[in-house]
Amino acid sequence: MTSNPVRHFIDIEGMNSSDIKDILATAHSIKKARASKRRSDLLQDQTLAMIFDKPSTRTRVSFDVGMRELGGEPLMLTGQEMQLGRGETIADTAKVLSRFVDAIMIRMLDHEAVSELAKNATVPVINALTYYSHPCQIMADIMTYEEHRGSLDGKIVTWVGDYNNVLVSWLHAAEHFDFTIRVAVPKELMTGMDEIKRLQDKGLKIELCETADKAAKDSDLIITDTWVSMGDDDADRRHNLLKPYQVNTRLMELAKEDALFMHCLPAHRGEEVSDEVMDGPQSVVFDEAENRLHAQKGVLAWCFHKTNMDMA
Ligand code: CP
Ligand code: NVA
């Protein structure tokens, strides 16, 4: 009997579109089933090590609760409490953890280190945010859009604000869905031109816009994120450059009438987004946060080769 290949969830770029769609279908059906029955035994007797080298509210709680609801066990670890914080290599850590647990979820800024962990682990590794990307977030975002408005195909998705990890995973999503993504980032903070050119060369529909207003016009979805991500140390400069990129009522009015607003959270109200938009009728930010739970159950199910199962 041949065993299933180890499935890592590091970036959605390069994954099979059919796998992305399986994860989302599983997430939707798990969410539906949960309305009447919270617990299942999909991942019974499986343990997920969760390594947090950086703070988290949503990712930590949603993976922890999600693992329990699927019948498995979460194991919370922080980088500083582990020997990793005292110089044990990431490769050795991967090999040791693989002897104890059935999957590893990690939040660490160094993307190369997370890839190195996956290379050396014999169990699935899930990227729970690096400085480069945040793929779990985007699965929840797509799920949320689908719930509210159906397919993303043919839509205009607009990113306004900083160039960061959440944007990169949204750009990667354009490989799997037929949407156009507009990007309005101040040129001084546009650190990802090479990445964008590389993805445009692959045929992804990415449009760079000079202003937030141009980007927002007739959009189906407006997304922003904090102006200062974990690992950034130039907060004052960023605040000055990003002031014209706030998502407020005036900007939302340029988009389509039924456009949605998303933010991965935590939000800095009055900075990248106004209270009116955060709390307004177009905002789906709390559905988006809740969907981290369901989308990540879909990711876990995929990692364990358990998508396409009856979730009822
Ligand atoms: N959106 C997100 O990843 O939130 P946390 O940092 O709270 O996990
Ligand atoms: N871009 C943000 C996302 C937080 C969930 C950061 O990296 O801090």
C-alpha cells in the first residue's frame, strides 16, 4: 500500500486550483454542518503543534478551537519557550516535532525558515503568517466573498494601503480565480515590484494604480490592512505616506454600490479604515474573522487528505 504524500500549506501559489476549491468546498460544508453539530471526529487522535513566534488572536484561537472541534488536540508552543529560541536549527526542530505530532502550524516572520521547516518535516506544515505571505487569511477572505456575493470570477478586487503579506496572498489567489486585482500602494512603500512583475508575467490580472481613488472606482471588493505590519519599524514614515490611502465612506462610494469591505484584522480605526466603514453595511470583517475557523478546518482536512468527505 502506498501512503499519501505529505501536504504542506505554505503558499497558495503553485497549488492545484482543484485543491484550493476542495478546501473551500470543505470549509463551506463544515460551517453548514456546525450549525447543528459543533464537533466531529474528522481529525480524531491527531495532534497539531502550533508555534507562535509572533502575537496572534484570530489565528491562535481559530486553529485551537478548530482542532478541538475536529476531534484532535492543539499543542501551543511559542518560539521563545522552545530551544528554537536558543539556537536549535529549524531543520532539527522539524525532525523532532515530526516524531511527536501529526501536523505543525507556524507563525514566524522568516518565510525561508518556514519553508525549511516544511522541507525537513515528515508531517504537514501550515504557514500561519510570515513577513512574505498569509495564505490562511486569504482562504477565509475568499470564503467570505463567496458567502456574500458568490464567485469571484469576473470581479474587480482592490487593495488599498501598504504592500504586505496579506496582499501577496491575495495576488497569489489570482492564479486560481478569474478576478482582476488592483493595487494602490504609495510608490515609496512598493517593495514588491519584482513579485508583481513575476506574477503578471504568469498572466495574472494585476493592475497598479497611482491613487486609491482610481483603484476603488467600480470595484466589487475593497481590502486594506494595517499600515505597520509585524516586523516593520518605520511607523511614523508609513503613517505619513499612507494617510491618503484610508478606506473611508468617500472611497467606498467610488466602488460599486454592492461592494464589500474586508480587513484581516486587527484594525487600527481612524488610520487605515474609518469607523463608519468598519461598522457600516458593506463591511464583512467579522464574518471574515469567523471564517478563519471554517477555512482552516478546510486546510487541515486537505493536509490530512480528508476533503471531499461527508461533513454532515
Ligand atoms: N488576521 C490575523 O491573522 O489575525 P491575528 O494576528 O490575530 O491572528
Ligand atoms: N499585515 C499584518 C497582518 C496581521 C494579521 C502583519 O503582518 O502584521
